[in-house]
Amino acid sequence: MELNMSQAVINKLAGYDANEGSWLLDLDDGVGPYSKLGICSLDTSFRLLLVSDKEIPAPYTVSLSSAVGPIYIKDYTVNYFDQNPKLSLNERFQSIVLETESGVVDRNVELIDLRK
């Protein structure tokens, strides 16, 4: 599977040296070592995380190809990525938007560098 990105998102991510870590597109649902609390609402909240781990922990077992290299997702979130997923940039707010052919999944994907 592939995660498409607008050129604006590629440019935004270019400021991070991903050779020193790995990209995760994390559904913040309380599952996994990077998701501490989860969201207690009906909202879908994704976060684009840059982590220092070279060995990706479970449940991030699915890899999406992208313009910035592999991006790992939780295995059970693949249904969010089966219809041509794309990250684009909302120019007005400089926020990252995750969308598919079905529509917008998350209007504000947080970008977080968790490397020490």
C-alpha cells in the first residue's frame, strides 16, 4: 500500500532527519507504546510520529510506502488506508489532513518528534 503526500507535506517533513528514526502514522486509541491515553470520543485522531526506534514495536506491523520512506501503521487500522490515502496540507492553518477517496479521515494530524 502507498500513502500519497502533497508536495507541501513532503516539504514540511523534509526538516526532519528520518535517517535517525522511523515514521509512524499512529491512531491515538490507547494501544501501543506511543499512545498513552487514547481518545474517549467518536473522533478519529491520527498522529504522525517520528520515533528513534529502528525496530518497530507491535502493533505497528504494516508498512506504507511514501515519498519520505516507509511509514508504519497499526495492523488493525489498514481499513483507513485502503482507498488511496493522502496527506495534504491545510495552507491556512498549516495542519496536515488525512483523506481517502471516501472523504476526510482526520483534519488535524499532529506531527510529533519523539526522538530523544
